[in-house]
Amino acid sequence: MIPFVDLKAQYRTLKQELGPVINNVLASGAFTGGENVESLEKEFAAFCGARYAVGVANGTDALFLGLKALGIGAGDEVITVPNTFIATVEAITLAQAKPVFVDIDEKTYNIDPGKIAEKITKRTKAIIPVHLYGQPADLDRIYALARKYGLTVIEDACQAHGARYKGKRIGAKSRIACFSFYPSKNLGACGDGGMIVTDKEAVSRKLKMFRDHGQIKKYKHEVAGINSRLDALQAAILRIKLGYLEAWNEKRRENAAYYNTLLSRVKGITIPYISPGVRPVFHIYAIQTDNRDGLQQYLQKNGISTAIHYPIPVHLQKAYRYLGHKKGDFPIAEKAARHLLSLPMYPELELKQIDFIAAKIKSFTGGN
Ligand SMILES: *Cc1c(COP(=O)(O)O)cnc(C)c1O
């Protein structure tokens, strides 16, 4: 059996180190905020090359609080993509703003910058590009549009910890970049967690206020905020794991490169396209094929678990029916939803397992 992700393999590597760290937190009696959270914020900001980082309860909150800190709310429109995890869009609607979708680029599956301008109205306040699968979106063109139209950019970097755009890590030049530490992300907690990085001190101060019931001092509530704490236990665990992140990302890139060599000439299979100037982190390794569902079943029968990211684009989800979209509104995102298949991908995946997976794909397609 080859699982889609293998968190137990990661635990085997870290067991010795995590034990004492967890015990220290338990003995300290400090479970929310405190030294581990503050240190992780500093260390993660430094890792990204960002000025400020603010720990929160999860990636969805990171995006929601990012919007709140920028003052985005009722009556505002926020541009994003329909092929993302629903949390990107939930953050917009939690802030009571309206999601406005832009179709994706057919090669990178990221937002198509050429289609953004036509969606900008007087109400548009922000663009949320998603660095899907760990490949940075076309940030130069997105930030240029934002400057031209006076918008802000909130990057959904929940799949892109450590990814580079023109040499710089995501977060290094971001107004706001949001990360999730959901267990299966490239940097994952043993539970939930999230982080926002920003280059603006004022934004970081607002974020700290919003995540803590809108208070600047105990029981002095400036605004209506929420409770979005990052646990000390998770922060302590994440500090250990952060030390491995670059090596893990490198292993993911090696695995992706090996998949590419084996699959690049297989008939009917399209391997991931990587834009010039980016260094992705392969949170997901997804191929495109016509008989996607058939291939997925065949691989499952042969002991290989795969996944689909994402089977239903957000504009066709029942939850967002009220936005009034229909099939055909975002044809490239819809095609991606029908054709993409995510293959097993994690740092501990072995080359001989990739050999086996590729061999099974070839035997299904009848390829060479
Ligand atoms: C995981 C993820 C989120 C949300 O993160 P949570 O920590 O699960 O709330 C948001 N956007 C994208 C693209 C994600 O992959």
C-alpha cells in the first residue's frame, strides 16, 4: 500500500526530538501564547524573509483576519479563483465581502492575471491569489494590477511554505501572506495552526488585536475581534519542524522531478508545468489525464492512494449557489476539476515507490 500522505513516517524521524519539547510545554503550564508562540513568530518571519508574523488558530482564520486587518467587509468585493480549497472563499464571506471569481491559467492552475482587470469594479478591494499546489502565482503581474487599481493583495500561501518567486520566499515581499499548519501541509502541526506574515507593522498590530478579542490590553476591547489563538504546544512542535522544512521541500522537489522523468512521455498524461522564475514546493503533485476517474480506481486497486484537488470548483458548490454561477462560467477551472489527479507526495516517499506508481500508470494508459 502506498498512502497519499504518510504522517507516521514523519513522526518516526521526529519522535526523539518532539518528546522533550512537548513535556516542557506540559510542565510549564503555559498553553496559550507565551514564549513558544512568540519565538515561532520570529523564526517563521525570518524563514520567509518577512518583517512580522502573527500566529493564529488555522489558515482559514489567517485569511479572514488578513481581510479584517485591511478593513475589508460588507459591500466590498474580493477577487480570487474558483479552483481552491473552499477556505479561501469562506474567509471572504466570513468578512461579509463578496467573492468575485477569475478563471485560472490552464498550465499553472493559478489565477490568470490577464483576466483580472475585467472583474475589477468600484467595489473591488483586494485580490487573493492562491499559490496552488505550492507553485507561486504570477505575483509581478498581480501586484502591478493591484497598484494600478489601488487594491491590496492577500496571498493564500497555505500550500506554499518556503516556495520561492524570483529568488525570494513567499512572504518576503508580501503585503499579507497567509499560511496553514494543518497536519498534512508542508509544515504541519499536530492539530491546527496558522500564521500571517506581513511587511507592515501597523497591519501586524491590527492582526494581534483581532486575533485576541479585539483587545490591546486585557479587557480593553477596541474592536469586535475573535478568539484565534495558536496553542503553545503546536508552536513548540512547529519550531522543531521548521528546522526540517527546507530539506523536506527539497525531497518533494526530487520526488516531483523523478515522477516527471518517468511520466513526461507517457501518452495521455500531462505532468505539472512550472513557470520560469519560481521554485515550487510540491504540496501536491498533480497530473492531468482524460480518464481521471478510471485511473484513480485502477491505482486504488493496485494499492496506490490518490486524491483530487478539487473535484467541485467553489462556484459550483451548493454553499455558494447564491452567487448565481452556472456550469461553463469558469471553463478552465471546471476542466481542471475533471482532469487533475494528485499522486502520492511526501518527503519520505521512496524512488522505488514512484517507480511502481509510474509503472501502474503506464500499464493503465497502455503507454510506453
Ligand atoms: C489548507 C488551506 C486553507 C485553510 O487552512 P486551514 O488551516 O485548514 O483552515 C486555505 N487555503 C488553501 C489553499 C489551503 O490549502
